[in-house]
Amino acid sequence: MPRSASLFTAFARERLLDAPTPIQHLARLSNSLGVDIHVKRDDLTGLGGGGNKLRKLEFLLGEALAQGADTVLTVGALQSNHARLTAAVAARAGLQCELVLTRSTARDDEDYRHNGNVLLDRLFGARVHALPAGADGAAFAAARRAELERRGRRVYLAPLGGSSPAGCLGYAAAALEIARQERAAGLSFERIVLPNGSGGTQAGLVAGHAALGLDPGRVRAYTVLAPVETARETTHRLAAATLALLRPALALAEDAVHIDGSQLGSGYGVPTEAMHAALSDMATQEALLVDPVYGGKALAGLLADAREGRLAPGARVLFLMTGGLPGLFAYRGAFEGR
């Protein structure tokens, strides 16, 4: 592994979580599947209800503060975890926060519109712009930024899902964290499994592996947002741009990004039977909770691969628990009567 201590020192960073997050063995689920499953607990990052977006926001908030911003503006779905955590870190840093939230699923029940992440957005003091279905969130955000800047505000526009090359540095750093934990515990994971939404978490892990001289092919994701080819193209582009920040002389292989489309179902945020079953298995066998939009679908993919023989017996796998627990409370209606 190349020298890694200085890889991230050139970038503005605001520490938001106590790393490393733990890696835990899932004994009962492993025994039932015949596959050795561990989880990386990025749901335990604490601030703002926790979740993977805090790793991205360490670099995004660092960039915002370095630019002298007094306001952070971002875009997301109505139940966006990224929006919730952006509001939380802005509150902690003493910045104003505005969230542009779009209707990205067909859900329109009371819980979805007012509970879960939306409730927390407001508790953290963010100004929420909830747009009607079909509205262009990016265009609204650009116009709002211009309006605020005309009033003398200094606005930092954080990307959807935190997934810019700067945001992806958070999971490039996590790749180093995981590698150190593996060495310390005498473990070696054949796969690192996660959901792919806006692509930044996987892109960061892929770029981090490449920068450290490790195999990025062991990072495997299940798309929960975009069609698989779109997700792959977006993620590869982000990973290549992130790697260029870390090691400009390196090029990312064309086959470095692996994404499976089998768990998307009929679209983003739409529950599937496999997701329901995966959440139930994790809760009843390990007393751990994954969210229905991201982690639930990725876990369903991992369980299917184990049960259908696409993972060899005894294969050691690391599942990245990305958080998003508040989203469960927005999906109460999807679990009623089950």
C-alpha cells in the first residue's frame, strides 16, 4: 500500500464524526446464509441522526468554511438523508441552511410528507422549500442562490447527495479506514457491499482503493436510484475525478465500477418485497435496522447473492450500513399489515 498519511491533508476538512466506525460480525445471519457477513456501522456517526453523508460533509463543509460561506444550500428528495445531515452540520457550524426538496417518488401520505427526515430538517433550523411534483430542483436552487447572493449572502451550493469529487473524498478516506481495520483484525473482505444512489459513496470507495493500490473491484453496489448503466457511468465519472484529486498520475480502469440493477424495483423509494424481507431478517436475527430506500435494497441484493450461490460458501463480506433510520418513520404505511 502506498504511503497514505498525506493523501487528504491538502483538502479543507471539518471533522464531524469520531472515526473509525466499528466493524461488527453478524453471527446469526452468517450462520443462516453460510456466508461470513460483517457490517461497517456508518449509521453510528452520531451527529444529526448519523449516516454516511457525514463523511462527505466533512469535506463539503470544510470547503464551504474555507470559502467564507454563511449559508449552505442543497437539493434532495423530500426524505433526503443528505438534506437532513446538511441541515444538522450547518446548525453546528453556525451557518444558515436552505433545502430544496423535490417529489421523487409517488408517495404522498401524511407520514412521508411530514415525518422522518422532513421533521428533523425543520428541527435543525433549515428553511425548507418543498417543491411540487415535476418541479426542477436544480433550477430552483440556482435561482435561490442568485437571490440570496443579491442580498449579500455568501452561499455554498452542496451537490445532490453530497456527490461531488470533494464530497467523494469522504469515502476515499473511508477506504483507508477499512484497510487499517482489516489489518488490525486480521481480516480480508472479498466484497464491500453498499447501495448506490447519487453515486458518491461508491465512487469514493473505488477511488480510495485505487489510490491505495488496492483492488476497487471488490466494491459492489446495488443501484436504488438510476438505471444501472446510468448509475455506472455517473459513478465511474465521479470516481475518476476523485482519484485525479488524490493521485493525478493514476487513471481509473474502465471496469473498476461494479453495480447491480436487480434490486431497483419500479423506482427510487418504492418498496419491494425483497427489501421488506431483508429488513425483517436483519431486525429479527441481528436487532439492527436498515432504511427502506437505500440499505434495505442493498441488503436484499446481498442476501439474494448468498442464497442463490453467487457468493461462495464462507465468503467474507462487509456490508456498509449507510444509516437513514429516520426514513423508516416516513414509510410507516408501507409496513402496515405485514
